[in-house]
Amino acid sequence: MSYAIFRTDKMKSTVLDKCQRHNQRENKSYSNKDIDLFKSKFNYELHNSQNINYREEIDKKIKERYKGKKAIRKDAILNIECLVTSDTDFFNRIGEYDTERYFKEAYEFAKKEFGEENINYATVHMDETTPHMHLGVTPLTKDGRLSAKNWLDGKKKLTEMQNRFHKHITSKGFELERGISSDETNAKNKRIKELKKDSQRELDILKEQIEEAKRELDTMSNIFFKDTLSSYEVDNISYENVSTLLGGIDYNYVKIKKSDFNNLKKMASNVYEKYELYKSSIARVELLENSNKELRQANEELTKEKDFYKKSRTSSRKRYNKLLEELKENHKIDTLRKDLLIKDMTQFLKMNEMYMDFEIFKEDKFNKRIESTKQKNINKGRSQKELKEFESVIKSLNKDNELSL
């Protein structure tokens, strides 16, 4: 089953230019071998009608809508890049039309999640191994704050966002599972590394066997031609010169010794066996190389996902301390409100010449509470006395029973 993948990455100003050049294919060459520049013409943009300058677009949004009193820090998060994708089998299965629809639905989800006014770009890459979309967002809140934490503060918020994306995309008819958790990803990444190591080891052994088979094949070929055709070049071999060499008269039939025939037959059989081994080894090497390539791709995807979760984690202590500070602040406010309420009530009683009546009422209420408390203590003492008398009666009855027995 394929997964719905929606990852996020925080970006500072230092990486914006590099991100722009990669997403809009502005470089002449790339170190990533999976990029096929001949297919780059099939890439498309869902948010802009043409290429943009990332830095200028983000600065424009901040200038128009930022309402903070402090100047923006140099290391502030200016862009959240979302990576939307699945696996190659999923896109091959759904076809070109639904692939485009998948990214359009993901773009609609991002508009609702972050606000369309915050989106900078939504670039779909079709020139790599797996189709995917890079979607950039300036993290400006509705009240004018620049705060990536509003969306990405802690694992809980990220999990909830990915749950919402999965719910949205599956409601549009795409059969996908929820993305893998970080624990499972790390475990799977370890397994991939182990498989890759084993695969490489087996590949090296096969290559060594192939080289040995080649050497044996060359040796057998040299022996065969040296013993039978001596000075004849391999490219000049024909039926006529072979029969002449062996003393035959009829070109259709050649007379040779039985021992020579058996030797030739044995050498031919050995050469054929080596050739078959060579072919099977080549096929197995190709299979292992393809498998190794898939493992490398899977490992790269898992590494990216692991890095994403690693970058997304925040300190739980910081979050809890923040919550504690909020509770303390709320307690201070409640205490202040209570003090103000008492002050206002006292002032009201004095203004309406009810203060003395209230003091008498308060004194009377206090006396009644004291009397009530005394009565409860008396009743409690009486109850304890009755309980002790009852216990002594029970003990005496038990003693009588023991004597009668």
C-alpha cells in the first residue's frame, strides 16, 4: 500500500536562493543524478504564472502584512517548504491525469491550512524518479506575526496536520495510507542499511566470480585455438581452412582422430558451461544492481524523512514551561479580579450606608458557624462514645461464647 506523504521543512534566508534555483531548475547542472533535464519541460507550477524571485516575494509579503513591533531577526524562519509526494508505483498506477489532480488537491489543502495569501510557490517536479511538489509558505499569522511555531510547534501539531492532509486527500478518492511514524522510519532505515550492505557484499562476490569466469573462458579459448589452429587468427577462421589444416579433402567431411575429437568436444563443452555461467552471472548482477538502486532510493527517502522528523522535534520541557507560565499568569489575573471585586463590594456597601448592616450580618454568620462546628464536634464525640460501648458489648459476648464452648 502507498503512503500519503506531506513533509515540512523550516527555511531561513540563507537557503532561499539555493531553494529557488533547485525548484525552478535555474542551474545548468545538478549533482542529483535522478534529475533528467530532458524531462524538465514537463514540470509545472500551480500557484504562479511564471518563475519568481523567492526572496523578493517573501519580503513583499512581510512588508505588507507584518505587524510586529520588533525588527525581524536575521535567523528568523521566512519560509516553510512542504514536500508532497507518494511512491513511484502509486503515480504509475493512477496515471498522468490523476497525478496532476493529486497535486492540485494537495495545493487546495495547503491554501486552507496556511492561507492562500501566505503561499509563495507550488512547483511540481516530473523530471525525477518520483513525481513530487515543493510548496512554499511565508508563516504570517492573521494577527500579523511571523511565526512558524503557529503551525509547526511540536510533534502534536505536525501529527494533526498530517492527519488532516491524509483525511483530505483520501476524501478525494485517492487510496493511500497515513505516513509512517518516526519510530518506524528509523527502524526501517536501519533495515535498509543492512540490506544495502549485504547486497553490496553479494554484488562484489559475483563480480569476482564473473572476472574469474572471463579469465577461464579466455584461457580455454587460447588453448583451443593454439592447439588446433596454431598460426591462424581467430577472425580468419573458416570451415575451409580448418579442414585444410586438419588434412581433409572433402570440405563437407573432415577426418580427425577420435582422441582429438573427444578433446575438442570436451573443450567446447567447458567453454559453453563457462559462457552460460557468465550469462547467468551478468543477469544476476544486473538484477542486484537494480535492487541496489531501489534500496539507495528508498534509503534516501527514509533519510529525508528522518531528517524532517529530527528538525521538527522541539523540547517538551520548553512547551510545558510555557504552559506553566500561562497558568501562573491566569492565576495572577484571577487573584487580581477577586481583590478588585472585594474592594468594589466594600465601596458599594459604604456608599449605600449598608456597611454596618453587612458587618452585623457577617458577625452573626460567623457566630452561627462556630456554634455549628461545636455541635458537630459534640455529636462526633457522642458517636465515638457509643461506638466504644458497642465494641465492649461485642467483646463481652464473644468472651461468654468462648466460655460456653
